[in-house]
Amino acid sequence: MIYLYLFITFFEIGIFGFGGGYGMLSLIQGEVVHHWHWMTTGEFTDIVAISQMTPGPVGINSATYCGYTAAINAGYSVPMGILGSFVATFALVLPSFILMILIAKMFMKYMHTSTVQSIFEGLRPAVVGLLGAAALMLMTKDNFSSFTENPWQFCISIFLFAATFVGTYWMKINPIRMIIYSAIAGLVLLY
């Protein structure tokens, strides 16, 4: 039965996931962690980290890993977890595939009209909001610890967050390098 729910959930995310993979992350987390409780926030954070390090779009990678983890956490075997990956990935991609086929010709014809331009101007702030929500939803005790429980881990987490922000935003360091640097720092400082 979980496969039907996976399909419906990720199909809906595929329909409303404007802004690409990063925009989808808050939608995915809201569904798989908070609504369905298929995984914990910590597991979802690990999925996001793995999704960013593997080739391909982060939203599709996240759906693949979430489908697998949801099936495994529901007590299914590894082959059934792989089926969960397929179902979630297929459901996420299907709306875009259908919409692109249906509107490709119309979009090219009407792309420069004021109505279409107004729609895109309205979507841009919503996309930024979704990206901001994804970032804020990952700022939890599972990811940063807390000052009362583990002050060392909390301070290191805040430092790594700030260093990564400064490194990618102002110093223009490649995000892949920042991920590697943060992983090494976490290994050295928190192991």
C-alpha cells in the first residue's frame, strides 16, 4: 500500500514543485517527514546531502532515496525498497513530462505575451520562498544539535554553516569543494 501513497505524494510534489530540485526539498520534507512520518528529519538531511553529492538533479535524487528509505522503514526488503525508489522517481518526473509534451508548442507561441510574462514574474518570488523554506526547515536540532545537549557540536555546526555561507556566497568557492571541506572538518572536529 505504501507504493500507492508514494506515487500520489511524489506526483503532487512533481505538479507543485516549482523552482527545481531545491524548491522541492521543503515540499518533500513536509510530506515524507511531517505528514507521512516515513523517516526522521535526520534521515531526510542525510538524503539531501547524498542527493547533492550524486550526479543528477537534487529533487529527483531526493525522491529516489526517499522512496527507498520509506519502503525500507516500512519493513520491506531491499528489492521492494528499490521498487519504492522507482515509484517515487517516476511519480515526481511524470507531471513534468506530461506538461512539457502538452504545452511545448503553446509555450513557444505565447512565451512573449504579457500574460505569460506576468505568470513568471509571480512565480519567481514563490520559488525564492520555497528555497528559503527548504533552508529553514533543515535548521533543526537534528542537524545542528543544541547548545544545552552538546555545546561543542552546536558551535562547530554553526561555524560550518557560517563558513559555508561566506565561502560560497562571497568568496565564490565551488559548492562541491565546500561540501568536501565541511565533511573533512566534521570528521576531524566531531569524531
